[in-house]
Amino acid sequence: MENNLKTEFEELLKKASDNAINTDFIQVLVERFPRKVTFSTSFSYEDQIVTHLIKNLDVDIFTLDTGRLFEQTYETWTASRAFFKKEIKAYYPDTEEIREFVSQNGPDSFYQSVEQRKACCTIRKVHPLKKALQGYKVWITGLRSEHSTNRQNMPQLEWDEDHQIIKFHPLLHWTTKQVLEYVQAYHLPYNYLHKKGFVSIGCEPCTRAIKEGEDFRAGRWWWEDANKKECGLHIHK
């Protein structure tokens, strides 16, 4: 049967003005696609805000456990379950894929080349993501345009051709000031690495704190060219 989801997306886009596409638009998506909306969290400031926005809505939540996350990320995960009282489903990389990759290339081969690093990201993130999105029609994220030059022209509501899903970024145009004020106002649990200069927090071997004046993404895959710093979860062609 032909998938008409892209047609539904185009209809949504026509009806939604720029003013209508804000955080309240999540409710519109939930009503239009009942039990078919999911949100991916990595427990960043932004993701905690989105979790707070959807805590009383019919939106599922999942996270990708790569097996190489910071201990502080797991602590935030535990605190989030207690605070929001919502189930957070975990997805993991395939054991055989990891075994083969590490056996052939070593545990830290991602430092050797962009290709090796992307291969690691594909196994630990991209493949589990495909499993996590199966059966859903809408994928909500906590992406913000300030975090990457690749996201400056990203639409807030978009069609993800690779995953054949509608994608919504409710906080895309929020400033860092707005994010911090919201987290403080609602006393949301957060990853304490944020207070130590970690802006974008991923796997422990691939993340460092940034220095004053550095770009937001400088702490991710810092040994690579800045224009190549995406892991494959959010692709824009």
C-alpha cells in the first residue's frame, strides 16, 4: 500500500503558518496522529524541556544507549524517570555489529578517520534509531539552530526522506538564554556536565568541554573538520 504520510505532511505544512508552528504545535500533531508520535532524548537541556512539554501528552519517549555514554548521562536518565514519571524506552546497538567492528578496528578506531568515526556512529546510533522510529509517523527532537551551522536553515517542521517520517523541532529557534531560563524556572533535572562546559553531550570518548569563545559543536569530535560534525541521525541534503 502506498504511504500517504508525505501527502499528510504537505497538507499540514500548508495549514500551518509560521506563527502556528511553535511548541503548542505538538498538540496538533498528537491529535492528528494518535499514538504515532515519538520523541528522542539524549537528556540535554533541550531534551529535558521537550520532555516537560509532552509529559501529559500521548507521546512516547526513547533514547539511544550507545554503550559509551558518560556516567552523568545515566544519572540524568535515572533522575528524569523519577521527575517526569514517563517511560523512556532504550535502544541499543546490535551486539554482533559491535563485536565485528571493534574486533577488526579496535575500541578507539573512530579517532583514526572520519570514515571510521561515522561507521561507529552508524552502528551505535543510526541503526538503533531506525528500530526506534518503526511504526511512528512523527519524530520530535530537541534540536536548536544555534548548535550547528548545518541547522541554520533547517525548517521547524520537515519531511525526513531517509526515515519516511514527519520531523518536528519545537525548540529550533530558542536561544540559549531561553533554554536556561526554562530549565531553572521549572527546576528540571539536567546533566551536570553542562555546568562544566559541555554543551553538546554524546559518547564519552567523542565529547569534551568547550573553551570560552569556541563554537557550540567544538566539543564534539574535536579532531575533525567542523563541517563534518554530524553523526548521521539528522541528515539534510
